Amino acid sequence: MLQQIEDQLRGHHPPTNDLVTNRASVLIPLSLYRGEPSLLLTRRSAELRSFSGHVSFPGGKRDQEDKSDYCTSLRESREEVGLEKEQIRFVGELEQMLSPHGCLVSPFVARIPNQFEPKINEAEIESCFWVPISFFLDPTQHQLRQNHEKRPYPHFTHHFQFEDYHIWGMTALMILRLLELGLGHQSIHPLHHPRAPHWIVAAQNHRETSLNPSVA
């Protein structure tokens, strides 16, 4: 399964929006955990001012010292879970996504050692956990929820409940896009709202001066 994902992502080269300064990156770590293809996720510390307690991939805002969005993902992964650059093998990238707050997020996919043991930065991360990829392929685990708060367009969010971890929003969308590209997985729910701008187009068209389109 992991080799199939690598093979499919190798030829995938999504467009990038380089005209936005408010940007962040995440690393999507793939590995064999207890012999099963899995993803490594984190739960953010409850003490953080933004997105406290949320489940996400290692990552964060781009610093001025970062030479590229990919460098941001490497730096944040080392700071949050102790992943060193030498332990990370680049696999590919997914389409950029626009957060509800107008931050452009670049997701990068990588293989990490099967025996990797996270070194948690407790100031930022409450816990790390592995989720088998097969869990996300099970349609009974996938929920879609319509959101009703005021935004320019109708939208909904994707949700998974793994043990006591609630995986939703952009993180869930990244996982679904990874499975779509890497494994040809067709979700039982559409990835974006049919009456809203496509989330890939919204990210590419975004500028700091534009209204923030909703992300499905």
C-alpha cells in the first residue's frame, strides 16, 4: 500500500500559489506501525492560543528563515515530534489548502522509519498517535457535517473518530485527498461542497486582499 502511494504521488505536481505571505506547511508521515501502513498524527496542546486540542499533522507557520514551504514542514516536524531531516524521505505533495482564516497550507507527504519513536515537545503537542490507513478507507468511519455559520458560501466538513481522537476539517480533507491520489479511493462523500468554489481553485486564487472563500 505504501509503495502504491509513493508511485502515484511521484508523478503528481500540483500548482502552487506563491503570491500569499500568510502560509504554513504540514508533513504527512507514512510508516509501517506494528506491520500496518499508518499515518502519524498529533494532538495540539490545550495550552496553545490557537487550535488548542485539535488533531493535526506536524507543521506550522512559515518563518522568515525558512527557504521554502517544504523546509517549514521539516523544521516544524523536528520541533514538534523530534523528526530529523535525515529520517524523512520526501514522497510528494498535495494541493495547497486555504484555512478558514486565510492561511495557505502546503501538505507534504514523506516516509519515516518504521521504528520511529516521537519525542514530543510538550509546549506544543499533547500526544502523538498512529492511525492505520485502512481505518480511513472504511466508509462507516467517515462522517460529513453541514456547517451553518455565516460564510460567503455553503460548506461542510469531514470527520473521523479514532479512539478518543477527533480528526476533522483540513486534516481529514488532506487524508481523503491523499487516499484519492495515492490509492484511487473514492470517498462516499464529496470532498467539496457542490455549491461552493472548489477548494483547490479557492487556494490558487486567494490573495491577502481577497475575501476568504470557505474551504469544504
